[in-house]
Amino acid sequence: MRRRLRQIKQDLQRGRYIDLYATTAVALVFAILLLVGADLPQSLRWSLLFAGLGFLLLRAAFAYHREDRFLDRSDYDRNPVTEDLRNAKDVWIFAPVGSNFLNEERCGVLRSGPLSKATGNVRIVVLKQFEPGDAISEQLDALLDYPVQAAADSLRETRNRLKAMENWQVNGTYAWHDLAVNPGFSIVAVNPHSAGGYANVEFHGFRNDAIRSRMHIHLTKEDGAWYFYWLDQFEEIWRAASEPPV
């Protein structure tokens, strides 16, 4: 019982299953009122019953579509992340090379979106610069069958773009770090600790036909421990990374 109570407390603190707990609480209150002999109108009893049933059916419908969380990069075509970035307050990005996600358009959206707000915060991590022929360069170049640019050159362009962003006059907080090792995945988290927040995790795999064929998982608070696991992974990366040289 104590374990269940701790789980409920944790869910409420993290904003998970609020609708279910609220419905349960209301049902329990009315059940107690009926037990003590309160004279409740028949219409109110039926309204409560059908409202609770409606919430449960809606929850079941959402659970039925959980497979949609397992996607590929083409999800960004169906559900463009640009507007989410524009309206976000907190954005966390770990992109080893970042040439695809941290393009000129999205960096501009970060400037006009979260970085335009005093409460906005953007944290970005990419890899330390490496040269063609290095072990990490060979590893990243082997991820695609048909690369259009060497990973070292792509990373150099991304890092130059991130350095240029340091000179922007913005209201929000912007910082970027670089990491010496490649863990084999990338993370984009939008408003991770707020209502409606999410994290997209992409696994890089080996010898993909194209970048868009990589496995892409969309996680929210509803995914429980795994959602917070990946948020913690970003925090670990941020702590392990270092501020780039001036």
C-alpha cells in the first residue's frame, strides 16, 4: 500500500495521470457521500457515472495508439517541430553533428522563439571537433550508406553556427557545450518539465540507407520512468560536456 501511495505522489509531482486521479477522487467523494446517506439527485449520480466512464474510455483510446510513439525521422514532416520550438520556453538538444537539425532555419526559430523571452532557455550539446580519418569520424561516416558530406565537415559548420549565436542579442539564456564521446543517439526535448513537454530520442544505428530511416521515439510524461531516464541522460551529457573554447 505504501508503495502505491508513493507512486501516486510521484505521478502527481510529475504531472502524470492527473485526469485519472481527479476522476477517481471525485468518484470517491461522491461514494462517501452516498454511504453517509447524502441525498444526491439521481441525475447527478448518472452524470458522474458517465463522466468517469468517458475519461476511462478516452484513456484507453490514447493507450491504444502508443505504437505511434515509435517512428522515424519522417515524423518531423508529419508533425513539424518548428512551431513547437517557436512556442517553447525550454529547449534541450544533443545532436552529435547537428547539421540536419541545427540548420539555419531552426536556429533562427530558436532566436525568435525561446531566446526572445526572458524566461527562455536553450541548451545545446554537439561533439568536439574531429578531423577526417579520426576514429570518431570513421564511426559517424559509417552510419550512412550514401553520405553527402563528411561528418567532420558537417560538424565544423554546425559549430561555427553555434559560435555565431553567442553574439546574438537575446532576452533568454543560450549556452552550448561539446562532448568528447559519441553515445550513439540524439535527444531533442521541448519544455521537458512542463505540461505538454516531450523528448524525441533517435538511435543512429549502422549503415542506414538515409538519415530519415533511423529509429525515432517520441516520449512524454505518460511514458513514466523511461521519459525521465532520457531527460537524465541529457543532464548527464550536459555535465560531462565542456564549454567550447573561445
